[in-house]
Amino acid sequence: MIEVVELRKRYAPKAPEAVAGISFEARRGEVFGLLGPNGAGKTTTIGALTTRVRPTSGYVAIDGIDVQADPVAVKQRIAVVPQRPNLDRQLKAIENLTFHAAYFGYGRAERRKRALEVMKALGLEGREDEDVNNLSGGMAQRLLIARALMHRPQVLFLDEPTTGLDPQSRLFLWDRIEELREAGTTILLTTHDMVEADRLCDTIAIVDHGTIVALDTPSGLRRLLPGAGGVEVVATGMADAEGALGSFGEVEVAGTADGRRQIRIYGDGVDPAAVVDAVRDSGGEMLELRRLEGSLEDVFVHLTGRDLR
Amino acid sequence: MSLAPEPPRLDVRAATVRSFLALCQRDAFATLRRDPWGFLAQSLIAPLFYLFIFGRVLPEIGAAGPNYGEALLPGVLGLTLVLTALQGVALSLVIEFSFTKEIEDRLLAPIPASLVGVQKMVWAAVRGIIAGLVILPLGELVLPGGLQLSDATWWTFVLLLVAGGFAGASIGLVMGTAVPANKINVVFAVVLTPLLFTGATFYPWQSLDSLRWFQVVTLFNPLTYVSEGMRASLTDAPHLGSGWIVLGLTVSIGVLGTIGVRKFIGRAID
């Protein structure tokens, strides 16, 4: 349903490539997650798929239609829920939906009926005549999703849909997304929320510096951690972590602050007691010790590093 | 409610036409149903004062000839037409591209991005035409001699209303797409005042014969052709040759409209 082949995008001749050769496919009815740090190229990739970014090279298609060659036919099939609200502020809540449907050729009676249904399904019943400027963040987000559903899109793009929402709104949205998947909508989701990605996505691509560094199911990604039985140690006085702990497996210093070092040891069957001894023997003081459970977050940080973007 | 996706009902061409009309419908609704008085106040306060001060007060105190109002009315009508259309595009584009991002929902409607820009122009031209038409009753109310329309040629007046609306809208499209949001107040101040005073609004172009250099300067302002065209269609006063008016309007709409639509596509698609 979604096809991206060797997508590249450079915004200015001398600028670095925002997207440097991304390829993936999403099947009909699949929830596909794009994960990555800020600036990794997620939004550019969505832009190319939704006709808003012209690729420097590569091929992107929706439902077999080349986005570059026939953007209008693509726009008939997709809907986008943006990161930031872009509601029509001169219109009331329900009018945002009815006019959107009008753009897609829905007749007057039909669009009103559908708008009422969609608002009800998204918990916005009774808010029909609300001024959109007065909606809370969560309600505005639900209205954006309601608007996107008005023309029954085959592919729905959700750009960080739950960022800034309270836990209730988040759970509510997750349920709606699962319903949409069951009804056959293909969904492309970007998020920083690993729990969200883990719960919703059938396939996840982790993107960094404009390329895909991993592409798998959530459980497949968790297996990417070298030695799932590793441990994480926070200790002081560990100047040479590599030398002291190298014998247990692959050592990664994940952070240093205030003389404390956060050290990850990836290896099969690392014995925590032996690690405690080794830290003490090298003159360090152990502050924390935990097993790496192999959460998606661990995978994400392992693959993309800890540097701020 | 069915959440199931549905294949498009219309072919691309039909979808484009429906979208274009629906965008116009949305604009008509937002302007005329939601905020008609705001729209009229925004468009008509300045012309009302021009007509009153220049057309009524100055002749009254002897600072202008008694018939100045006759030369003034077509100019003020042209000015209102052009500026209302210009602001209709420029302001809304700056706000929608930079702050509210409302333009995004339009750009995702099943219609080519270029036509989203053209639609903005069309609606702004309509706004300009509505505001321009209201100038006629205002003139009747405010000017000492009322409206003098015995020499009016109505079909050229209608043509000029449409052309003037598009002339203003094409300037607005260029401004709205070329100027970054943080500079728009500066650009408005720097562009609007010269546009206002070099557009043969407050004086017939021919009367500038003794100020030749300024007469030439005014020819670079599209508003000159609209004001002079209105003078030609509404009065029997001397005016810029009809051929020049047609040429001036065609060139300015053609050139600025083309630049504007290109810039619009550049803003819409990275």
C-alpha cells in the first residue's frame, strides 16, 4: 500500500541530506511505525508520501500510484494528522469536518451525517458548535483525527499523534487506531513513544541521520540487542570501564554525569554478582545495577546513541 | 459508523473541480456568513475617509475644486478593489503558511497545489469586487454632488471590476508567498503607501503632464490602470488611452500572476 524506494531529499544544494536513501513497504491494513530522534528524516519521509515534499531522487507510491506523477489521485486516498493543530480557526468544530468532506466531493446531507458520527466516535459529541480556538489540546487532536477520517482514507498518516496528550486521551487514541487497522486502513505512524510503537505497530523502521538503521517487527527489534541478558551498571570511580568489565561482554559507556558512569554490558548470561565484584576490585563504587530487559527504548538508544539532536 | 476505507468516488478531474468549488464555498461561508461586518469594515473604512475628506471636506473649505469628487470616485473605487483583493491574498497566505498552518488542509484536498493558489486569487478578487461595488452607494451618500453615472459604460465597468480584482490579487499572491512572516509588517508599510499614492487614485493620470517624471513612475503601478480604467468607464473625463489600460492590466496580471503561482507552489511543496 505504501512503497518507498531509495528516497533521498536534500533541501538545499549544500545542505546535508535530510533523507539519505530510505526504502520500505507497508502492506494494506498494516500499522507501520517510523521511529527516530528529532531531525532523523521522519517528517520529510511523510512529506514525500503526502505530496508536500518533492524527492531529490527515489520513488514513492501509495496504492501503486506514483506520488510525483499523480499527486491528486494520491491525495484522494490519504489523510494526514499533523504534529501541530492546523484547524480552520474561522470555522466551528463540525464545520471543520463538513468542509473538509466537501473538498473530497461529499454532498451536504452525507457529510453532515458522517461528521456527527465521526465526532461521536472520537468522544466529541456535544462539541459540534464549539469554537476550535477554545478546544483543549486533547480535543483538538481528536478533532484533527476526526477530520482525517471524514473522507474514509485508505492510508492514514499520524505524525506523533499522542505527543502532549494525557494518559486517558492516549489510551483512547490507541483503541481507535486499532479499530482502524481492523477495518483495513493502512497506518503510518511516527512517534518517540516506545510503548506506543510496541503496542500499535506491526512493523517498525528506526530511522537515524536519514537512513533506516533497523527494520523489523517489535519483537524482532528487541532481539537486536546484543546479548539480551546484559546488565546496566551505574558506578563512580570507573575511569577504565572497558578494562574492568570487558571480560563479561561488549561494554558500552552510555553516559557520564557527576563522576558517575552509566555502563551497559551486553553479553549472554552476565552474572550480576560477578559484575559487582569486578566493579569493587577496580576501585569503583556500585550505585545501581539492573538487567537490560530489552525494551524497545533500549534498542532505540543502542541503535541511535545518546547524543542530543 | 463504518471506519472502513473507501476507494475514491470521483476521477481526478471531477475531484479537482469539486475541490475548487468547495474551497470557494468555504471562503464565501467564512467571509460572508461568519464575519461580513469585519470584512466590510476592513475594506471600507479607509475609502470612506478618502471620499469624505478629499471629496467633501476639501472642496467645502476651498482646498480642492468643487468637482474634485467626480475625479476621485473612480480612483477610490479602483483603490478599494485592488487593495481589498491584495490584502485578501497576502494576509491570509502569510497567516496560513506561518502561524495557523491552515493551508495544509487545502493542500491535501484532491486538487493540484497550483490551483489552491489560483483559488486564493479568485476568492480575493471576489472580495475586492464586493468591496468595490459598495463604493458606489458610499459615493452617493458622501460626495456633495452624489454619483454622476450618466456617462458610465457598464460592460467595461464589469470587465474592469474583474480585471482590477485579479490585478490586486496577483500582487497579493506575490507578496504573500515571497515575504517571510516576520517581515510582512515592514513590507506592507513599505509597499502599500507608495502603491496607494502612485496609482492615479487621487488625480487623473493626464493631469500629471506637467510632472512628467512622476507620470512615468505611475505607469509601473498596476493600480494606475485600474483607476484610469474606472475613470474611463464611469466618466467622460480625459483618461489614459484604452489600449494602454488593456495592455497594463494584461501584463501585470499575467506577469505577477505567473510569478505568484510559481512562488506559491514553491511554498506548498518543499
